[in-house]
Amino acid sequence: MFDPSLETIILLAIAALGAGFIDAVAGGGGLITVPALLVAGLPPVQALGTNKLQGIFGSASATIAYAMRGQVKPLEQWPSALLACAGSVGGALLATVLPADVLKVFLPVMLVAIAVYFVLKRDLSDVDRVRRLSPAAFALLIATSIGFYDGMFGPGTGSFFMLAFVSLAGFGMLKATAHTKFLNFASNFGSLILFAGMGLVSWKIGLAMGVAQFVGAQLGAHFAVRGGAKVIRPLLVLVSLALAARTLFAAESPLWEWIGS
């Protein structure tokens, strides 16, 4: 079992603090935390499990902050959350047996497409628009499928939820961000249960990073509420492009090898 030094834990906590801030605003905190865990020396599969543990603190923190400001009502979103959680369990179960070649090809394309959408959609604001899917259809089709993707693979989950809430649920940017964090919490929780049951979580590292994630997410949520669409949109574009670039240039990383094994 990997036994980190105090210095390593402190550095990982600092990384989690920054990741929590970014993730609360635009998603993509895994861009920071997963590479940091791999560099620290965790095996790829344990890095994924530990990332789910620390990430659940950030998504919970952001959800609380947004809920206190009336941007999301978790009790009204429980069907979507439950299906996202169930989907992530199924995705995590299949993670070690499904080839990742298709995802390696199409994930960067999808992320760039999301960035282009938010760049070109200049009339986006914090005002709700016309809903294209009913809440039940959104929960069954979108929350389940993105939750499944999060459990199986993970990168870009927040961007996909954001796109779905804006384009299909008709939410304004701030409201979409708040609901994204809640469903991300649910999908993280589902896959964490599986990884923890398999003994693939470093609890010492995950809990230390989780505390930092909680603080960073609180700061990020406050920042997003104050700035609204004008700060969320550009950060979302930057995070999507950065994640697409990292996916392209890290195609032969140990994480890819594990996912594709």
C-alpha cells in the first residue's frame, strides 16, 4: 500500500484546493488532481479511486454553497441524482473490461465541440430558456448516461453536464453550474462506493485532499455566484480546451494503459 510522506500530502492538498476552486466554477478539477496523484506515486487505479473520494468533498461543498443561494434544490433533483449515481456504478464496473480506444479518439473532439458551442453561443446568460427535455426524460437519458461515463472514464463530466443543462434543460449558466455540481456529487458517490469496496482508495490522501477541495469549492462557488455567466463561460471554454489537449498528449500515459487494459 502506498504510504505518502507529510510533504507529499501537503502538496496534494494544495493541488486539491486549486482544483476545488476551478471545478466549482467550470468543472475540470480532475485536470489537476489525477495527474498530481499519479506524479505522487499512486498506481493508476488507486489514483482514480482516491480522486473520487477527494472529489466528493468538492462537489458536496459547491452544492451546499449553491443551494444556500437558491441556485439548486437538491430535494427536487433526487431522481436525476439517483440515476447519475446508479449509472456511475455501472460505468465503474465496466471500466476495466471495455476498450478505451473509441473514447481516446472522440473525447477531445467532443470537448472541443463543447468549447466551440459556448464560444459561438454569445447570447448565453443566467436567464433560463426554453426546456427541450422534460425533467423525467432528462433524468433517465442524460443523468444516467453521463453518470455512466463518469464512472467508466471521468474526464469532461462537468462539461457534458453543463452542455446538457444549458442546451436541453434550458438553464442559465449559473443555474446549470449549480445543478452540474449536484449531479457530479451523485456520480462521484456511486463510483466511490465501488472503488472503496475493492480497496482502491488511499483514505489518508483522499481525506486530506478532500478538506482542501471543500475549501476551494466554497471559494469557487462564491466567485461564480458573484460573476455569473461572464466568468463561468470563459472558464468553461478554457477548461474544455485544456482537457482536450491533455487527453491528446497523454494518450500513452499509465492511466490510459489501465483503462484500456
